[in-house]
Amino acid sequence: MSSIKKVVLAYSGGLDTSAIVPWLKENYNCEVVAFVADVGQGAEELEGVEAKAIASGASECHIVDLKDELVADYIYPTLKTGAIYEGTYLLGTSMARPIIAKAQVEVARKIGADALSHGCTGKGNDQVRFESCFAALAPDLKVIAPWREWDLSSRESLLDYLAERNIPCSASATKIYSRDANAWHISHEGGELEDPWCQPSDQVWTWTNSPEKAPNESQLVQLSVKNGEVVAVNGEQMSPLQVLTTLNEVAAPHGIGRVDIVENRLVGMKSRGCYETPGGTVIMAALQAIDELVLDKTSRKWKDTLANEFSHLVYDGRWFTPLKDSILAAAEAFSILATGEVVLKLYKGQVTAVQKQSENSLYSEDFATFGEDDVYDQSHAEGFIRLFSLSSRISAMNNK
């Protein structure tokens, strides 16, 4: 252990990482540098975090603003694939991990550290996500995961550990939920959520209104999409981060983006989580509406396959891989067509695309109309059906 001289710790200022700082110093006899990623978790989460890190024993604290890069270079590309994990989860925590890991490695290189550390537990997905990124970007740096080494096993033991060393911590033994927030979403685990039969109480949700308390009047919002990216809200051009923050503010009062799921963790167990993704849910609905117009049947089927594959790739922490580059390249080919305007109605927890248009739309009223037309000869369908069903006809004849 004494070979480690300087460690960069992914630090949040919470209970776990506050205890990890002194633990690393005591058990590895090393200098600990705190690294804080600003991914849009909010000013309250970041307030006083540098002072907390120093008070815990860190020699210095690097706070890196990653918000714009997160949305533009990680969230927007993922949206182009249509990825939704297990049909429901919009990958909020998963998408943030690779950019945090990359920035942590960059800080380590900058200050000449020889090790990286994180506060992920041995039960969760994040340990795999972080360490897979570390392996791809900095295989020469040692990784220290205290939760897999120390004998501290509960919030109470962590609080006692800090109290014995006179290290201040605002956490308490009565904390109910484990939450993780960034510009895209906030997640909630623990407490009554550990029982899938238990309905979430009102105190679980922190960003969005319940549908019951949402306004009784619907609200319309218009999104402009260019090459698979939302570039304007209600006609106002915005950066990706501005689009997201604006739509979070618009959609949250309407109760948009709440999900309550039991998901399959990468490590093999199931976990129950509640997620709030108000702006992201609106963006996804708009992009799906454009896809409905511009992609033919086989293209949509193939994109569904890409979406499913990419959702697992992101969830499993395989961002820095050739497979990621391959799937994003395929999604980019489809995105060339994805340009248009979508009007969405927000009402009582639901978002519905009520108007959509695109210069690349394959929809033709002339062909689709139930009224009289002079472009489609319905008699041609007979030959198509006979060929389409030919294998079934041959099978039936054989059975006779």
C-alpha cells in the first residue's frame, strides 16, 4: 500500500466520500486530492464542497464544470440512438459516469497522481462504469475502491468514524433516500422504495409535481429539431444545456418524467428506483415524433435494435469502446434526416406530440387518405399479398 503517493478521489461532499478521505490517508499513507464534477446537480450540492474536502483531510480540491459537455457530447449523442434502458429508464446516472471518469483521469494526469478512487459500493453499477472507463483511459493508474476493502458497513459506522476524528459532516443516521442528480435527471433509491409493493410517498419526489397537483390547464411547447438535435424551444435558439434546463423548468410543474421501475443491475441483482426526467422526457418525445415521419419501416426496426444495444452499452459503462463509436455512427446516419418541428402538449404527467412536420417526411396525405385518390391503385395490393404470404400458403399445402 505504501507505493501509492497521491490519489485523486471522486468527491461529492457526502458521507461516504467524507470518510474515504481520512481512510485513504490512514491506510495508504498517501496524499488525497478531491475531484468534484459539476454535472448540474445544483448549487446547493456544491455549496461549501471545497471547504468540506479540505476539512476531511484533502490537500486540495478541483471543481470542474462539465455541464455543457455532458449534455452536448454525451446526452445528445445518446438521444440520437433512441436508447431507453429496459423500456423505461432514460439513463440519467449512466450517461454522466463516463464524462466524470474522464475528467477525473485528466486531473490525475495534471497533478501527477498514481491512483484513482471512488465511493461506489460493491453492489452497484457505478463501480463497473467508473473502473471500465479508468481501464480504457488510464490502465496504468491503480484504482482504490474503499467499499470493497474497509470494514465500515453502515451509515452509523461511517458517522462514528468521522466523529472519532473530529471531521465535520452534515449527514445524519436518519437519512432515508440515496439520491443522485445531474442536469438530466434525479434518481431516488432506498427507504420505502426497497419494497416493490410499497407505493412511493410524496417525499420521494423532489423535482416534479404529482400529476394530481399539476395544473388543470395543458401547456403547449414547440421544439425545433435539426439533424437529430433539439436546437430551439418556442422559436428561441438555445445550446443543448439551455434546451434541457428550459424544458426541465417547463415540464416539471406538469408532473412530466416520473418513472418507478425495478431494473436489472449489471452485477446481477434487481433494484428499485424512482427517476425524474422532466425535460428529457419532452425531448425524447419530440425526437420520436420526427422519426415517425422520416424513417421507413425497416430503418425504424434497425434503429430500435441500435437503441436497445446502446442502452445496455451506456448502462454497463462501455462508453470508451469501438462499439460506442460504431453505434453512434449508425445513429448519425439516421439523424441526417431528423429535421423538423414538433408541438407537444404537457398535461397531468403526460407529454403528447400533437403536431409534427419535416421537410424529409415520408408521410403523404395523397397516398394515405381514406378519401378518393388518383395515386394508389388498390388492386396492386393483391399481388403483393400473395407473394408476402407465399411461404404460409406452401406450408399449408404441404400439411395437407
